Amino acid sequence: MDNVTFDISQKVKEWNNEIVQSLIPNNTILSMYMVAGFGGNSLVIFIYGFKMKGSKEDRYFIPFLAMADLWASLICASFGIAQNMMQATFDNEQLCKTWYLFAALSTFTSVFFLQIVAVPRYLKVCQPLGRQMTLKWKRFALCMGLTIAFILAVPMTYFYGSDLFFNEELGISGFRCNRLSSVNKTWSLFYGSLILFITITIIVSLICLYSKIGLKIRDHLKRTKINRHHKTVEHSQGNVLNSDDRLSYPERDTQSRDNDDRTEETGFSTTCRDLEAPTKINGGKHEPRTQDLECKKEKTEASRV
């Protein structure tokens, strides 16, 4: 009897080892996720929590979100690796339920914190003159996110556990940490549908909020670019006017000397040469202006000379 049990156990281990060999790429990716999640989120917590000085109200949620992501990456990645390593030998019921509970709790917390972070950002960018989230409301939002995440995670201990399954090809049975086949399928389906609905709702909400934020920032950048262009044009026009003022005195001096030379050659002043004054109309008759008479007088005197 002991030999038979030993043989079955040995076959289960060999079967499990075959599955583990096929899941090595998956375990490698999960290990990379774990290292990246631990390193990146630890760096964010260190910088935002300890290094950055000044007011922390604008970045209040960042360390909490990083902490939730840190625990989610560590718990979920390690849980996935453990499942891959014990695909047919995971017979510890309590460990399986506990792992599912904390994996779900960390995941839901991270998701809800991500949703919470989007709200003050939307208010600050899209409604800067409206009511903003105070520190009291921010703390309340974090507590509500943790509470809802815990409520949604608790049913995991009922629906998931160490489940027995049978390999018809080898004629042996194994245990894996998965959804229990013995639970009520209707409730299990309802719970899965509820989680799916909440997930889709949060995704749609994040898309809407950040789309509005993006459009608002785009409009702001466009207006800033237009205002900068107008200022550049006005500055250029101001430089041109200043340049004309600086060149006016030499030009005037040169023009004055040219006019004197032409007057000496022709005997006419510049006023008489360039003046094309219109005549006054008085009762339908054209009357010469005083300036025209003076120019004619000047021309007559010049011809006599």
C-alpha cells in the first residue's frame, strides 16, 4: 500500500515538473515584473516621501499609490510564480485562500487609488476655480478605497482554494490553487460579473477624465503658443520702429543737402517742385491756392534771372 502511494506521489511530482518546465518563460516574466515593480515603486516612495520638500498636498496620493503598486507587484508576481511551480501539488488550502485574499486586496487597492488620483487632477486642470479636494476629503477617499477593496477581496476566500482535478491520461489526481469546482456556480458567476463591471467602469472613467485633462492642456498650450507668437511679432515691430528712429537723423541731413543742390541747379525750391496741391472749387470755378501762386511767382523770378 505504501509503495502504491509512493508511486502515485512520484507520478504527480513528475507530472508537476513537466508543467513547470513549460512555464519557465512565464516565471521569468513574472520575476522581471517583481524586480521592476519593487525597484520603481521603492524609488518613487523614497523621492516623493522623503526627498521632495515644500508642500506635499499636490502629490499627496503619489506615495500611497506607489505603496499599493509595490505590494501588488510583489504579492501577485510571487503568487503567480508559486502557482506555476505547484500546478499539481498545491494542496495547502489555507495558504491558497490567504494568497488569493491579499492578491485581490492589493490589486483592488491599486486600481481604486488610481481612480482616486484622477479626480483631483481633473478638478485642478479642468475646474481650477471650482471646489478642490481638501486634505480631509483625500484621506476619506483613501479610506473608502481601502474599505471597498477589502469588501470585494473577502469573497475570494470562499470561491477560491486548493481544488482537486484529475488527469485522465495518467490516471492520477493533483491539487491546484484555483477557483473551487464545488462552490455555487451562480454566485461565482455573479461575483465575476461584478468584478468585471467595476473594472470596466473604472477604465471608462479614467479614459474620460484623462481625455478631458489632455484636451484642456492641449488648448492651453495652443493659446500659449499663439500669445508667444504675438509677443514676438510686437517685439519685432518695436525693433523696426526703433531702427527707423535711429536712422532718421542721417537721412534727414542727406535729404536736406540734396534738396539744396537741386534748388541751386533749377532755381526752384523743393516745395514748388513736389507740390501737387488740389485747387479749391468756388461756384464751379477753379481757384489757385496761395501756395500755387507763390510757386508761380518763384518760377517767374527764376526765369527772369
